[in-house]
Amino acid sequence: MITITNLTKGKLPLALPADALDPDQWPSIDEVMHWSSRMTHAAVVLGIGLGVALVLHLACFAFLRRMARRSENPAEAVAAAQLYHAFRWAFLAGGMASAAGGNKLIGKLWSGIEGFVVPALTGWVLYALVKTGAELMARRAITSGDELTARSRTTRIALISRSMAFVIIFITVSLMLLGVPAVRHIGATLIASAGLMGLAVGAAAQPALKSLIAGLQIALTEPIRIGDFVVVEGEQGRVEDIRLSYVVIRTGDERRLIVPTVKFLDATFQNWTRVGGITGSVVLPIRPGFAIDPIRQAFRAAIDEMETWDRRTGDLVVSESRVGSVELKLLVSAANPADLGALRSGLREVMLEWLRVNAPDALCTET
């Protein structure tokens, strides 16, 4: 039995007897004074640690924002906005860990939550860094000046950053579960399953893993890019977003097609913007016996006035000759599918109007 110093001598108790904390009795003055002094000391130490951590955090990000205001490069402003919350909690955890070394009560509290908090905050910080880096690189790619290069880099950045985020989340959740004794076996199972991923990569047996591999293949080989105009199973539209498991395609009537990523590796599709420029045609049927050269001259005069024509291809050819009709094909080219659609529509209207005014009998009325 450890004796307690009498309060009448003006001293606080340094220790309590073994049976001092009886749950069926009210705490004595000695017990209250003992625990209040310990709690006060712990609160002071913890407050100092958290206060210093917050001051350091605010100072770092105040400096970063000041640099962003002085610089024309938005990188500092983006980094400050993306990393602020993750680093604030990381600083607070560091302040609590420092306080744990100066107080045993805080040390016991920190040792109980350290296995859960440290992996969670580490994963959050890494996730924020990956997202910040991806956004900065995507902004730089957009301002590069070359549209094809910009779309290529944007696609690769998006897919690689999402793959890295998936890996970070998977490892973080596994380590967090390992830090909780009640569910530690689940975390161990996830970590153990990660060792078998090498076998699953070759076979790609699991749909989720197969989609992940397909996303990485698209990022490296680039059969499609964000902004490409594609035709998949008779549906055409522009690639709006590329995820690890699916691709979002926006059609001309504002519908959204959700196509599995693996389909772009396993099936054939059309990519109209794989390289710069695209060629199309306008079919113009006329009656036999009319001179073609005046029509050709009118066609060349019409496309010369159209801004959407990129001047690579512009010709009129006789593509078909039937009893009662001659089919003229007007070949034109444009920089992208949108310009080609506008060019074909405008050219068709101009040529039909020219025939109506200058050669109304040449218009073919047979179906």
C-alpha cells in the first residue's frame, strides 16, 4: 500500500492507493486533486503542441499564398488550395505526437490511435499530392499550344493519376485496418492479396483489375484521347472523359454513352481525330447531259469563301453514272469533325442554290 500525503500539510498527492478508484464510491479529494493535476498538465502540453503545429501550418500556407499573389504562375495557388486541409491535419497529428513525448497520459492516448491515424493522414497527403500534381500538369498541357499534344498529355495524366490514387487508397485502407485490433485480420488479408496481384495481372481474371489494366494500356498506347471524335457501334461523339473502367462519349444531341474501357482494346472502332485533319464528301446528283465544268468552277469558288475549309482537299469527281442521273461527289477537308460537318452543310446549301439559279433543269428529281 502506497501512502498519500496529507492535504493538511499543503502538498498534492503524488500517488493513489491500489483501491482508490472504487467505481461504487464517490472520488475522494485526493483522487480529484490527483487526476485534475494530471489532466491539466496533459491539456497544457497538448495545447502547446497543437498550437505550435497550427502556427507552422498557417505560416507555411500564408507564405505559399503570398508567392501565388506575386507570381503569374497559378501553380502556387492551386497547390495551396488542394493541399491545405490534408496538411493541416498532418501538422496537428505531428503536434500531438510531439506532445506525447512530454506527457505519459497523452502518450498512452497517442499510442492507441497512432496505428489508425498515421496511415490515414499519410494516405490523404499522398492522395492530395497526386491530385495536385495531376491538375498542374494538365493545366500546363492545355496551354502548350498544340491541340493534339495537349489532348494526349491530358488523357495520360488523368489515367495515371487515377491509377495511383487507386493504389494509394487500397494501401491506406489496408494499413488502417491493420491498426485496429478488432479488424486486423481484414487488413492482413488485403495486404496478402496484394502479393497475388502479379498472377492476376497476367490472366486479368477479375473484371475490376482488367479494367484497371485497360485504363493503363489506354494511357500508354493512346488509341483514344480526351476530346477525340470516335464512332463506336454506330454511335458517334466526342470523348468527354476517360475513367479506369469506362469512357464517357458525348454525342451530337448531348447524350452520354458509357462504354467499357476494355471495348476500345478488344473491338474495332473509328477515331476521326487520331491525326490532324479529316476528309468528307457531299453527293450532288444531276441529270445527264449537263456540263460539269461550270459546276466545278462554282464549287471551287464556294469553298474558297468558307473558313472551315483547311485547303488540303477540294475536288469534284464523277462517282457514279446511272440511267437518268449522274452522281457528283464534292470532296472537301477540314481540321476536325465539327468543322467538316459545318463545311458539308454549308457547301450543300450553296451548290443547290447555284443549280437552282444557274441550271434549274440539271437538278435531278428522281429518287
